[in-house]
Amino acid sequence: MDKIYNGKKTAKLGTKKRPAVVNVQTEKRMKEVVLKFEENDWKYTIELEPDKPEDIADLEILLNPPITKIAEKKVRRNEPCPCGSGKKYKKCCGK
């Protein structure tokens, strides 16, 4: 069985230890992608391969980082009910 967490911290994408890897098909596209990396001072590796499909997934991750979700506060059983009845949650909606 494979372990999901091995205890080792991975380097942040776009740094010297973990550069972004991008494949493009044309010189023109290569210049556009290099410009984006240079603007944001990210480390990168670009491969020019006309016969393979373009792969800029790492660049898209850097441009649109995932947003952390914040969990809503749970109502505890002895707190007032959020419905506004004035009763405790366990006596009202927490049956």
C-alpha cells in the first residue's frame, strides 16, 4: 500500500528547487511564455517540441493558485439556535 504523506516537504512550484516545466510548439509561443515567467520572477524549464501537444499546466497553476476554503463555524448543542427561536440548538433544530 502506498503512503500518501511521506513527511518530506515539497518545494514550492516556480522556485530553484522545483522549476515549472512547460512544453510549447512554436518560437512565438515560447517568447510569450518566457515573458510571463520573467514578469513574475519564476524559475522555469521550457521545451520546444513542435510534434507534441502544448502543456502549460504548471504556468496555469502559478497564475491561478488554488483558493483555501474556510469551514463554517458549527453550532454547538448548547448555543442559541440560528433559526432565531431563542431556544438552545439541542431543543430546537438539533434533534
